[in-house]
Amino acid sequence: MTFDRAARRSLPTLPLAAAEIPLSGPLPSPVPLTGARREIWERALPYLDVRDNDAHSLYAFALATALLHTLPGAREDVVLPAVLLHDTGWKTVDPADILPAIAGRAGAAGQETIRRHETRGAAIAARILAEVGYPARDTERIVTIIDGHDTRRDALDLDDAVVKDADKLWRLTPHGLRTVGAWFALDPDRTLRFLVARTYDRLLTEPARAVGAALTVLARTDGSVQRSGLDAPSRDE
Ligand SMILES: [Fe+2]
């Protein structure tokens, strides 16, 4: 029997009623942005309107909450504000300098640009956390983590590792792949190869490596499903 892609049969639609959908299930959901976290987020937002950092930070926040589920030794009150605030410093950098620095094309000047977004982000975070009355000890840890979240390869502690991993894992999400592919005018296959090379070996925690592997395999599978024409829109019978 030969396989005819064009003849694949779609099933007739069966609309489910609201009562057939469970209200809540065992799936972990992101920690809500409420209370102090909401205040921090609202104060961070004006600094996050460059480089898709607003959406990036929300995805990294969701990934951090997932990692926290499996790494109970990490402190939510340090990790989550650090994720929300970690990229605020990009706002203070000339936008023309950002992508050459990230691509590694700008040499020492690019390294300085990356370092500047960390030090300025740390200062912005310290100010925002003081404004919302965040505890001084947590603030100190958050600021230390932000000041080195990209350039410090090794983690200072588990909180630092979770922030770094959540930040980098975003690259392998559908949103990260789309965003970075558009920055550098890459097709999906090249985007994935570029980002896997810059991400997978740098993940520091075991759960993040598992998530990274799953996201990479899914993205590769998406590519091969599309290439083989199996994702053609289904037809009603
Ligand atoms: Fe980031």
C-alpha cells in the first residue's frame, strides 16, 4: 500500500461543551503576577520595551516557575523578581549596539555592551526593589544575580542557576526561536542550530537540561513534520 499525503483524511469536528472541560487539572500553572511581583513587573515594564524583553521576561518567568517546582531548594522570592528585572538594563544601551553584541560581531566593544546592560540593570533593579519596599537581604541577592546574569558562566548558588537557566531556556521556546530568527534573518533550521549551540551546554541545572532537550527535539520535529507536508491544514469531510 502506498502512502498518499494528499489523501489524508481529517475527522469531522466534534465541539466539546464547557462542562466537558475540567476547570483545573494537575498541570503546573505559572505563579500569578500578584502583590509585590505585580508592582515590580509594572515598574520594570517601561524598561522592557526594547528587544522583545517584555515578552521574553514573561516566558522566562513562566520557565522559572516550572523549574522552581522541581528545585525546592531555590528561593522563589529571589528568583522570580530577578527574572522580571534582569534585562531592564538593555533600555539604557544604544539599540544599534544590541544585536552586534549578542551576535559576537562587535568584539570587546560588544562585551562591554553586554556588561553595561548587566550593571545598569542591577542599578535599576535596586531602585525598583527599594521603591516597593522589598526586603533588603533578598534585594541584595537579586541585584548580585542580575549583575552577571549573562557574563558570569558559573552560578553563585542555586537561585542564580535557576535565573540563568530560565533566561536561556527561552531561546529554545517557539517564541524565542521566532524572535531570534527574526533578529538575525535566519530560517527555522539555522535559528535552532544557532541557539542550541549557544544554550544547551550552558544550562546549569538538571531540570533545565531536560526541558532544553525536550524543546529542542520538539522544534526539530516541527521542522521535519513541516518539510514532509504532514502539517497541512486538515479538511472537513
Ligand atoms: Fe534575558
